[in-house]
Amino acid sequence: MTIDEAQAGDVVSEGKQPGKRRGLRKALWIGGPLVLLAGAYVGVAAWQSGKIPDGTSVGGVSVGGLDRADAGVKLRASTKAQLAEPIDITAAGRDLSINPATSGISIDTSSALDGLTGFSLKPSTVWQHLAGGGPRRELPVKFNQQALQHAVAQAGAVIKGSPVNGSVKYIGGKVVTKESTPGRGIDAAAVATHISQGWPGKTSYVADLSEQPAPLTDGEIDRYVSAVANPAMSAPIKVAVGDKSASLQPAEVSNVLSTDFDGKTLQTKVDETALTELLDSKTAGLVTAPVNAKLSVKDGQTSVIPGKDGTVVETGNAGKQLIEALTAADRTMSLPTKVAKPQVSEADLKKVTIGNELMSEFVSPFPTGASNAARTENIRVGLARLNGIVVAPGETFSLLDTLRPFTKANGYVDAPTLQGGIDVPGMGGGISQVSTTLYNATFFAGLKLVEHTAHTYWIPRYPMGREATMWDPTIDNKWTNDSGHPVRIEAGIEGDAAVIRLYGTKVFSVTSSTSDQFAFVQPGKAKHLTGDKCIAQPPQEGFKVTVTRVVKDRAGKVVKDESVTTKYEPAVRVTCN
């Protein structure tokens, strides 16, 4: 035998036996294909790991062949529609319904897909990927029995004679309660149980009527009043802003509070919008308002006065803080501040082209002399804050936001203010003269009048039916620049009068008429007051008057035709010691 023949496989050198060599060769011939098959099996398993087996359904929705993300989208769309389909309840001949999505019913679409994807060598799983026949799962529905029962009870409350929940209300700084009353209605707990046992397969249910207690128990009302409501109205709330503070009186706090029954307990609710408005007014003197850039016109030359940054109170979490403060020992809510940029910057004004046409002018004479010096100073301060402001096209201007806070730090002083028909000294007294002057300037410019309030009693120095008072924080003077062009305000004192001129592009013409006085009312009994703050005033009849304004555009087309009737109350005679 040659060496070549030995290498062919019949003889093994170095002491190896020929039989063992043949066994190894057989193992390779048999094992090789098995390894290839195993590799292919693993490859198929890996390739299909991201897909849900064909034939798989969840809650009747086919998701086979999809990856988890796509299956989730499809399942959520289906269950969203399912949760929006009303559940019908028939009771005492009345057809009632509840919305599953808002009645404590939810579907966990994420967990419904658990285990349907991912790498697996389990033969049945691999076979399902190849041949179909995936699992059929039910939807994982979750029921909040308390919320569901509450929804059923609310739906059944429309049945005449049903139990009626009592209430706890905050009115004028006081707690007002009403007891619950039992009645003949549906058994909400039993109906909720039937729904949780049958939905989503069953969507219609029948309920019998029987004597039922009101869901809101008198015990819960008593608990809430004792633990929350009475403490809430017991004293003012302190609003701390840095090292400064303001107070919210119970009557003010009650205006932003209400209660809600969740089916088990009463909860305090806060009107966030109303609270923000209240806090803005109460804290205006605790922060520095930003100052918009203004235009200054002198000797025919226009220059820009830069604006200034300010600070504002952050009220995003104020509702939660107020609820906590209502029952806290210190009754304090602390509000952070943040930098507030001017709405109109120097750069903004430099980019704007403002027309120099006189759109309107109004002159409002005011009383002079030493007794009116404080009032005149407030008028001067208010006009100075207005002077040079530019109102952009489409912008709604708020005089209250522009002039406040009415504090000594802002230059205001105590002067007579009309309160309840009586002149009472107050910070910023006389500022209504500024408001009336601006109102008439915008009136005759033809601009859109958004909000204004006439004085309760007519003051003869103002035009009847064409005047506007102010009161922080509830009475504002707002108008919108609907001229299509920027409007510049020029404001100041000239002689013994407040003067406001509006400059821009004149696009409107205005005609106006004022009716005679009518519907007269005689003043009541005179008042005699004591104290150094008393201000005497003569009696005056009450009456009504109607003012009409017709505004035309450049083409002569009427674009505004408005009539406003103002009712003035009679003013009683006031005498002082």
C-alpha cells in the first residue's frame, strides 16, 4: 500500500485504529445536516421574533403578522371606538346611558400584547409563525367599581323621585350646606356589578327601581364641612411673594371654590382661571410689571424709549397650593416669580412704520384747586403711563393692565373715589378721568370697543353715556385696534384738561348722537356721615340715556352701527360734620 492510499483513509498512522476513524467519518456525515437543520430552525425563530404569529387576535381584533408597535396602534384604535360606544340602561321606562371611557372602564392594550413577540425556540411558537393558528386572547378590561357606580347613579338621577345628593357650597365667604334625601331609584351598585361582569360582550342592561339612599351621605357632608369647608372660610389666606405678601379674604376665596363628589367623598375644586385673575390683581403691587418700549415725539422728531424687564407671579401650581393652605396652620401659599419681558421691545418699534394722521382727539376738563390736587396728580401719572404706547393691529389694549398697580411706588396718591354713591378716599382716585378720556378717543377714532363700564352715578363733567370708570381688579377699559395699522397714543395734561390723541392711519369716519334723558328716578333719603374722610355731595336724579355711534370706512360703507343705553342710579345727598 502506498502512502497515497493510506491518506485515502484505510490506514491511520501514529497508533490510531482504522475502526475509530470510520466512526468519526460516519458521525460527520450524520451530524452535519442536523447542525444545518438546527441552525435553520434558530434562524427562522430569530427572523420571526419581532412578529406576532399569524392568526392571533385580541378581543376579536386580528393582529397576526404585525410587529408590536403596529399591533398596538390597531388595538388602541379598536378599543377607543369600543370605549366610546354608550352602555344602555333601561329603568322605569327611561332609556339611560353612560360612557365607558368616563365611567371607570379602561382597557390595557399594552399588556394584551405581552408575550406575543420576542425570540423563542418553543416548537409550537415557531410553528405558529410558519403555519398560523396563533392564540385568541380576550381584552384585559379594568373596572373602577366606585367610578362605575357613581356614573350609573348620576345617569339614574334623572328619574323622578330618585335620591338627591346634598351639597356644600361656598357663597360670599360662608359655607352653605344642603342635606341629601333618599328616594326610589336604581340600585347603582348592583347595576355596576352586572356591567363589570358582562361588558364588553354585553352593552344593554335593565334596572329595577327600589328605595335607595343618596350616594352622598350626610355623614360625608358633615365630615367635609368640619375638616375642610369651615376651616377654609375661617380666616384670610396669606399670599407670600418673596418678602412681601397680600391677603385673600374669605369672600374672595369663596368665588373660586366649589365641591365635587366622586362617588365616595367630597373634593374641593378650584376655578384656575378665576384664581389666576384674583392673584394677578392681588399681587400686582408685590412685583414690578414690565414696561413696554414707547415712542417719544418732540419737535417733530420721533425716538424710542426702551422697555424694561419686570417680574410676574407664577400661578401654575396655585390651585393646589390654595387647597393646601385652606386647612394649614399658617394659611399661607408661597408663589414664585419669574422675569417678564416687555410685550413691545425697542427693536419691535424700530421695525414698525406708524402713520402720523390724527385719528381722534378728546379733551376732558377736570376740577382744579387745592382740594383736587391729589386727584390731578393721579391723572398726570396715568396719562404719563399711556403716553407713547403703540398698539399693534389686531391687539386688544387693556387700560387696567397698563395703569396698575395703583400704589405709592408707582406714583399714585389717595384721592376721592366713588364707592356706593359716596366719595371715599382711595389710592388712584381720579383715574376714571383718564379712562373716560381714552374711551372717547377710541370712540371717535372708530376703533372696536371691547369693554367699558359707566359710573353708577352720572358725573356732570363727563359726557352722558360716553364715560368709563375703573376699579381694580374687576372693571377695565378695553378696545381693539381694528384699523389695520399701528396706533400711537399721545396723552398728557394741557391746561386744566386731560388730553388724549390717537395717531396712525385714519381709515374710519364717525358720527354720533346722544338721546335726551329718560326713565327718571328720584334720589333716596339723605345721608349724614361723620369722620374726617367724609365728602359732601348734592343729590341727583337717576335716569337713562342712549348713545349711538355709526362708523364708516373710507369707501363710505357702514362697518359699525351701535347703540348703548346707560342707566344712572340716583345719588343721595351726603352731608358731613
